Amino acid sequence: MDTNWRPDIAAAPGPIYRALADQIVDAVSRGTIKAGARLPPVRDLAWDIKVSPGAVARAYRIATERGALEATVGRGTFARASGPRGFALDALLAPSPGGKIDLRGNRAVDVGQHVEINAALRRMMEGPSPLSLTDYRTAEDDAPARASLARWLQGFGAPAEPGRLIITAGAQEGVMAALCALSRNGEGVAFTEALVHPGLKDCAEAARLKLEPIAMDGEGMLPDALHAACARRRPDAVLLTTTFHNPTLATMSARRREEIVAVARARDVALVEDAVYGHLLDAPPPSLAELAPERCWLVTSFSKCVAAGLRAGMIMTPPGETLRTLRAHQAIAHQTPWLVSGLAAALVDGGEAEIIRRRVAAEIRARAEVATEALGACGARIDPAAGFVMLPMPEGLSSGEFAAAAAAQDVLVAPRAAYAVGRAQGRDFVRVALGARASRTQLAEGVARLSRLLADGPHLAQALT
């Protein structure tokens, strides 16, 4: 045993295993348990604090799910060392074994869009003056594509100007470029929601920005909480989602958006708005970029509404910030391939992008009905226009344990730990992707299995204790 730490759970509320897991996570985060320290074997700690070995084993599992511990067969359980780690996004995109119904990663569902994409690609390559792939491209070469994609954004109400638009290989690359442009000293902080897409965690880490969670409610980030955090420390950026926040589905009202903008202006902070899910709506609410164009970087892509493999994304920068953001993007990717920017523009110009978007949105609505039938009575949070479901856990069952039980039933879902920034708080949940690789039939079978597992929740929790 490498640590003298001992928990004090005598007066802790709730189940013993959860109180113990909370104290372990807190002790590791505070440094009371040093990184790399070996924790006592399960039976030793159980004997010392007079609880069952099952409670200690379960607490260790939950603390491991939450990133505080790591277990090595034959060596023991250790406080997770700081430093390089695996990609957070692996929680959603890691390869799944054959035969599994994978409901983790989300994307534009397959609605036969390859037909339109192939037609647009042929037009692009067989046009009167196809551009060469043998040389680097200039800003002038990409001007027509920027104009086309600006028109696409304008169709959703965004204040898009071709001269302020940067084409990227997906939204995550766009967020990365915006954060790198805004990072002042390489050791700064970005405020974000208490739960955030794991890919954005990877972006912040690569930009050397520490993510600091801001409290949320049913509409997303709380303006008062943001104001209080900005009073303590001016962030390099505020990274947030305003429509169909992932994973909570929170969508800000017009008033909430105005309140967030008022705080940003009062504290003179930059906003980075992730708008990838807004295009699933025919008329999305006003973006922060519309309300505060002077300080908002709007980032979006085709990945949720047209085709994820196309890797077409966009950044709309504030006036005067395009060059700084472009330099950051060039340092990451040099330039976006013409096959990406040109094909995205061809899909917009030919009307195929909108045709595909409407088919994707219709399929998402149909899949949401399937999910509602199976999971609605389980308290699932479902929006018919969004591409995922937030499924709360019953008392006594952690999301990691449920995800493991679901995997044993050949269904893969994403636990809360994949999204938590800092110490996880609030009711535990798993996220179920409707726009996953699974067909609608496979989705129906997958959510039916999840529903049956939830019905057995109390027995499952007892078996784990």
C-alpha cells in the first residue's frame, strides 16, 4: 500500500459504495492521494473501514469510470497519474466487436445520400475547369466554395460572410482552431458546460486550455454562474452549445441566449459556439453569432445533417479575427483538401445538401419515435428533432455499470464519465445515439434491450453490491 489515506464515511449520506467512490475521486483530485499511489486491496480496505468487500470493489469501479483510478491485473489499483492519456473521443468511436449494436457515436444517419454525393462529385470532377490536385490551393481558389457555404449558413440565419468563413475538416477541427487562436499563453482556461462532448475535451487539452465547468439547467449554461466564474478569472474562451446540447439536449431560449451574450459583453470574453445540431431544425433559434457577431466564433459542420465522412466543417469568425484564426487552422491542417471544400460547395450549389438534410431530419424523427416507445416510460429525455437520447439511471446503478451490463447484452452506449468535466454531479445517465451506425431495426432491438435492463435495475444493482 502506497498511501496512508483513509476515508471517513460514517456520516456520509446515501449508499456506502457511492460515498466511498466520491471520497476517492475527491482525494485524488485534491492530491491527498498522490498520482500513481497504490490503493489498499479491496479486502484490506473493507476490513479497515468495516464495510463489505463488495461495497469497496464497487466504489473502486465507479472511481475508475470517473477517471480517478486505474487498475492493472496482478498489480493492483492506482490513483491515475497525470499526463498523456487516451483520447476522450475513444469513448464514442473506439472500434466495437462484431455483432454489437453500437449506439455510442452519433452522425447523420444513412438515408442513401451516397447517390447525391456521387452525382455532385462527378459534376465537380467533370466540370469545364476542374482544379488540379497536384498543387496547394490559395485563398482565391477557395473563394467560390466559401461563398457557397456562406449561403448555406445564411439559410439558417447565421450572419455569414465569405470573407470571414474558414472551411475545415469537420467541426472538431474548427473548435480546435478557434481555441488555439484564443489561447493567450498556452496555459489558460476555457469555461464550458459541466457536461461536454468528449471530442471537445480533446480539443481543449491539445490547445493547452484547462476546461472549467459552469453550472447548467434545462436550458444549458447558467448566466449567473458564468458571470460569477468570469468575476473570479477571465477565461481565454467560453465554449458552449446552444441548440441540442450534447448530451443533455438542452436548448437555450432566446432570452437565455441574450443573457449569455450580456455576460460575455460585460466581461469582455470570447464565445465559441458549437452549432452542429442546429441544422437538424428547419428554423433554428438565433445563434450567439447573430446576437454578438463581434465576439462569437460559430463552428458547425455537415456531420450531423448531411454526411459525417465528408468531413466538411466551417468557422465563422468575428470581424477582424479571421487572419488569427486562419493561422491557427493552417498550423493544424495547413489547408482543407479541395475534395472536401469543393464537394461540400457542389452539394450546396446543386441543392443536394438541403435534400439530404431533410431526409436525415425525417429519419431522426422516425428513430426518436422508436426510442420514445421503448424508453419514454423510463424517464428518457428525447427530442424528436435531435439525434440522441439522455437516459437517466435508476437509484443505486451507475452509468458505467449499466453500460457494462448493456455491452453484455451486445448493446454499446456512452456513460456519463465520457462527458463530465471535473467531478460528475447530478443524476447519472447514459447517452444513446439515434444517428449511430445501427439501422432503424437494430436501433429498435437495442433500445428494447436497454428498456429490459432498466426494468431489472434494482436486481442488477443488488447483484453488483
